[in-house]
Amino acid sequence: MKTALSIAGSDSCGGAGIQADIKTMTMNGVYAMSAVTALTAQNTTGVLEVSESPPEFLKRQIDAVFGDIFPDAVKIGMVPSVKHIKIIAERLKFYGAKNIVIDPVMAASSGSSLMESGAVSALIGELMPLATLVTPNIPEAEILCGMSVSGREDMLEAARRLGAMCGCAVLIKGGHLDGGADDLLYADGRFRWFEGERINNPNAHGTGCTLSSAIAANLAKGFNVSESVRRAKSYINGALSAMLDLGKGSGPLKHNFNLNGVFAEEAE
């Protein structure tokens, strides 16, 4: 069985972060492992508190995983500080990690900051050059490449800039733009659009974590970047379309939806 490691923060409500990554990797057919960068007290409406893992303890977690079950892919999500970024970059280089997907989480969907000031420069300089793929949304792409992104032409330019900066493939997620939910992949000097219909689902907490984890899982299984993105986008579209309702007072689940069914449709 192929394996994947998530290096990210914990989400106590289970919709994003480490919890979402493990669920997604499992449903996409790989063995999931974790190294926790921070604990968060949060739910779908906001982040109440963040408690960072000591950088040295994060190092021990990464060493424990690589020393026993070497990951076929690594997904990196929330990394709260420069010290954490440096530790992750050093250990990934030390072990020669491959198939690295970075989801540059800077803020929660509620707007709460999840990365200290100054960490963005370290992310760009230390971690992104190790990546196979970086998956920013529109606001994250704007911060990383220093430009406003308000349409498809801007997405093309931002992807080109980010690709030149980090020397890896770039997937800019278009969900923050008006209209559809088209994502743009820039890899090996070529662009590919992954068109998607906007799904009116209020339960969208953790979609970025889920997409990047699904991509990492498919890279672990040997698919190339473009095919991994296609399969991951199909997976998350299926999950959103199911309209699973876990809200307060919703009572018994209204949908008999098995996430593994989405994976099964795409299985070899």
C-alpha cells in the first residue's frame, strides 16, 4: 500500500487540517500519517485559539515517520512560524522526500490568521523550492506573487510568476472568483484549465485541505501531476455535490453518502 504524510495543523471539528487530510488520503486509497504543526480550537465558524507544536517536537514527529514508514508523498498545510518552516525544509531535504504538495494555508476560511508575520518569505525561500506542486487559492496567490488576481488572465500571470519563483508546478484555485470554480494548473511550461461548476454548498470548510491531500494521495500512487489534479478535483466535486449536512440540530444524517464511492468511481 502506498503511503502519504500530512504535515499540518489539527482541526478540532474535523473538517480541515490533519483530520481532513487523513480522511481524504484514506478514501483515496493510501495509508495516511501525520506530523502536527499546531493544535487549533476551531469549528466551521472560526478559530478560537492556536497552540503551536514545539519545533523540536515537530522534528521528532517527522523523524519518527521517515525512520519507519517512508512516505510516497508529503502534503504540507498550516505551518505557523519561520522555525517550523525551517525544520520541515531541513528534514525533507535530509530524507530526500518526494511528491511534495504544499497548500500555503495563511488564514482560516473565517479570516483568522494561521501564520506569523514574516513566515511567508520563509515559505517562499525555504519550502516552496522543494515542492512538486503548490496549491494556493486566489488570496494566497496574491500574497505569494505580489499582484492582484481578478480574472483568468491574472491567474495565468500569477501561475507563471509562482512557477518561476519556486521551480515547481502551480495549481491556482479559482473558487474565490465570481462565476465558476475553474482551477489553473501550470506545469512544465504549459497551462491546463480544470473547469468546475460552482456548487452551492454551505459546508465548504476544509475544501483546500481536501483537494491538496487528494492530489498527494494520487501522486503517491504514481499518477503524474495533471492526472492527480484531475482525480482530486473529481473527488472533491463529488463530496461537495453530496450536500452532507452535519449542522447543529440537523438530526440524523440526511444523505447515505459514502466518500469511498467517489474514489471507487475513479479507481483503476
